[in-house]
Amino acid sequence: MEKKTLVIGVIGADVHAVGNQILYHAFTDAGFNVINLGVMVSQEEFISAAIETNADAILVSSLYGQGELDCRGMREKCDEAGLDNILLYVGGNIVIGKQPFEEVEQRFKAMGFDRSFPPGTPPEVDIECLKEDLHIQ
Amino acid sequence: MNPVLLIDFGSTYTKVTAVDTDEAKLLGTASSYTTVQTDINNGLNSAIAKLEMMTGHIEYRERYAASSAAGGLRMLASGLVPELTAEAAKCASLGAGAKVLKTYAFELNEDDANEIRKIDPDIFLLVGGTDGGNSKCILHNAKVLAEIGGDFPIVIAGNRNAVRECERILAGREVHICENVMPKFGVLNIAPAQQVIREVFLKKIVRAKGLTEASELISGIMMPTPSAVMAAMKLLAEGTEKQSGIGELIAVDVGGATTDIYSVSDGMPDDPRTMMKGLPEPYIKRTVEGDIGMRYSIRGIVDSAGIKTIAELAGLTVERTEELIERFAEHTDLLPDSDETKALDEALACMAVRIAVTRHAGRIEETYNMCGTAYVQTGKNLMNIDRIVITGGSLIHTEHTEHIASFALYDEKDPTSLKPKKASVLVDRKYIIAAMGLLSEHYPEAAFTIMKEELVNNVIAK
């Protein structure tokens, strides 16, 4: 079947490049067509890349604690850009301090992110979720 | 002796340049008014007659021509996202030597359709979507173009999964399909589209613009004048098989209606840790500022630089500057004839150079994060370029070319703009660059030697 296209990157002023590379390789090996935008990616760059490549999902990473601020309004911008119902994931150290992840997940859900992943999530978990959400056998 | 004639059909002048390729020598140059509306041969013949008054009669073995007559190669382009495929489309068209009247992004609407019909371009470049990516937009735009009618050729260089469908939608139209200008996300692939644009230009446009009468006399390579300039700049920078080039450079051409900037440079950051953002830049990049020119676009210079700055630079009062600018805007053929108008023209040229080079050059931003300072570069880094080539009527005849060219340099008041730190200036006094670009197709060694003789020997050390 046709490869599903993912847009990945590290949002905001964040320069953590290692995890981003690991995800790139893991997703590519899992059979996805991966558009890796690297680090310091703005919401607009994620969205523009998803439009041109007709992406199936946008996966946002954030490791420096500012993720919540950086992700605010992203779903609305996707809607505005015509990326109707595109799958939105977020993962990493997405908030500051030790907060119960259930609460964090709820907040990101309210912001329109379909799934959130806590620190230390192995890529296999994301891949399983992607397969489920994108109906890949 | 192997005499070759190079012809440049301009919008107001036909310029001829005679060279001997065996000796790699410039024999002479001359120019005359272009008369493309009536018969292009009149302008050409009178230019040749003028030339022969200097050189005596010459039997030319070969004749080559470039043209920017009748508005040049007028193009429109459409892409998807403004900063991505629409920008790539613009980049491809400019690099093919076209005059890009407008670039559309996203789906064309009714107003766009009416505008396109009215503009009736020489070529329309239709792109959008990476290969396997979005196809909705390009298909929609193909439908709009089909409904517009007209007979302008359409070059399709978008998502490869959609181009054949576009061709079917545009059945009955002249359509040329080539590789995607952005096959993968963030990868710029503009050479194939440029090649096709050039072929269409040769086949159709040259004929339509009344250049066929002259073309009997011409042995080959008709190209848009800006393409010839690009070829010349590439040759000068890179050199030939036998001679080494002068290295990376920028070229500045301030005209009456537009200001063109060319850079031959990879434009990479000095510090390898600097991050690059945005579309990759072509090695030979051409930008055209449609709002910056010495006469037709004089208002654009004022809007961008401010009347006070121009007045100050010219040493005139704001009121007097306004008056003179008004006069220049109305009488576009006016040449500076007094100290006042000379000073104003010079100030305008300085600002035109600064604005256009600043728009052409990339920028670097400093950002702070938890890991310390990070640098992000967008566009080309031109800081290490140490040669500026000056061409175009408005600059090559002024007395203070060096002063004007210095406005292309790095400016402490605008520290994020990556303009050259210091450079020597090469002035195209005899206006031969486009001719040498033409010559370089068959005689690169001669073209390079002549350029080095005529340009490099005019080095004004800064």
C-alpha cells in the first residue's frame, strides 16, 4: 500500500537534535515517508510542509519545557490552512516541572492534539499509535 | 581572424558588440534605438552602421542575439504555499531570464483568472505540491487555466502524480511537462523547468516578438538578455577549462524600471553550526525588484528609502527633491543635466543598490535558548564575496560608480543582513556583459579573456 507521509520536527527555539534524528530513522524504518524539518521549527513551517507534501500526520517534539506555549493555536492554524482533521501528535518534555501526565495529556487534547507522549516514550509506541490512527494493517 | 557579432535587442536600444574570437579581442560596440514595433532590422542595421564607422566593414562569420525587447519574456507562475512551491516557481522563472509579472499561491480564484486573461503572459508556469504530495491545488489551477482560454503556452512542473491529469484538463493547449521544481520537500530543482522555458522562448516567443525577420541573419542562441547576463557572471566567477575564474561575485544592474541583482555563490554560513532555514538558494540567483528603478519606478525608491534620506544624500532640500523626483517620474527619458539632478540621480542609485542588494541577500538571526546562543540563517550569506560587478546604463556612465557600489556593502545599522564586508568594484563601462554571456556558449575562452580585460582591469580598490 501507499506510504503514509509524516512531518516531524522540534518546535520553537528548541535545538535538541538527537531525539529528532532517532525518530526520523525509526519512522523511516517502519515504512513511513518522513519529512524531517529538524530543530527550531515554527508552527507555520510544520503546516506549510504538511500542505505541500499532503501529509497524513504532524508529529511535534519539544524538550525544553516551552512546548505548551509553542503548540498553542496550532490546531486552529491547521484548520485555517485547510489541513482538515490532520493527525497531530506531540511528545517529549512538553511541560515544565513534574506534573501528572494525565493532566498534561488533557490540556494538549483540549488544544487539539490527538495524542501526547511523556518523556522516555520509545519510538515503537508512536509507531503503533500511528498504525492504529492511520489504519495501517 | 574570426569575427563574431553579438546583438542585444533591448526594450529601448539595440546594442551590438563585435569581437574577434581568435585573438580574444573586443573590436567595438555601438547602439541604436530599438524599433521592434515596426521592423527590428532598422535598429539592428543602424547599430551595425554605427559600429562599422569605428571598425570598418567586417564580414561576420557568426551572429548571436539576446533579447529583452517587447517587454522581455513575460511570465506568470502559480504554486501552492507562498514560501515553498510558489517561491520555487518564481525562482525558476527569474533564473530563466523572465520578467515575472506575478506569482500566485494556493488555488486561483475568479479575480486571478481575470487578471491572468488580461496580462496574457508569454508563458505560464504551473507548479504545486511535492512529488506524491498535494495534487488538489495544481489540478484546480489547471482547470482555471483551461477556462481562461487564450493560447499562451503552459509549462507544468509540479507534483509528478498530477501532471498528466493537468495535461488532460488542458487538452488542446500547448503544454510542456517537466520535472517538479520541488520534487521533495525543501529540495529545489529548477534547472529542468528553466530548460523548457528557454526552449519555448526560442520556438514561440522569438517569432511572436517580430524577431524572425532578424533571425535569418542570426546563426543561433537567442536567449532572454538576463539569461545571457547570468551565463556571463557564471563564466567570470568560475573561469574556463584553461583559465581560473575570479571567484564568487554579485552583479548589480540598476535600470529605469527595475533593479536586477545576480549572485554566483553557494551562500553557505561561515560558522558550520549555523542553522539554515527556508528554501535552499540557487547557486546562481537572480532577483528583480520591480518597484526599484531610476525613472519608471522612482516612486518605489522613495517609498522604500524615504524622501529625507534621499534629500540628505543628494545635499538638497526635501522640497526640491520632491520637485525633481516628480519631474523624473513624469519624463522618464530625462537625463541628469545639472549638478542638482546629477546629485539626485546618484542618491537614487545609491538607494536602489542598497534596497535591492538587501532584498537579495540573506539574513542571520541570533536566538537564545537553554543551550546558549544559536544562529539561524535564511537566504544567502554574501559576506565573503569580494567582487561587485556593476552594469546597466544608470550606473556605468556615472562618475562615482565606486561610491554608489559601496551601498551594496554590509551596513552596521542593519547588522543581520549578510551583505559583502568589503569588495572591489568591476564596472562594465562598455556594456558588454550580455554579449559575453552569448559568446560564452561557443567561445568561453574568448568571452572570459575579454571580460577579464574589460572588467577586471577596471578594478577600483576600496
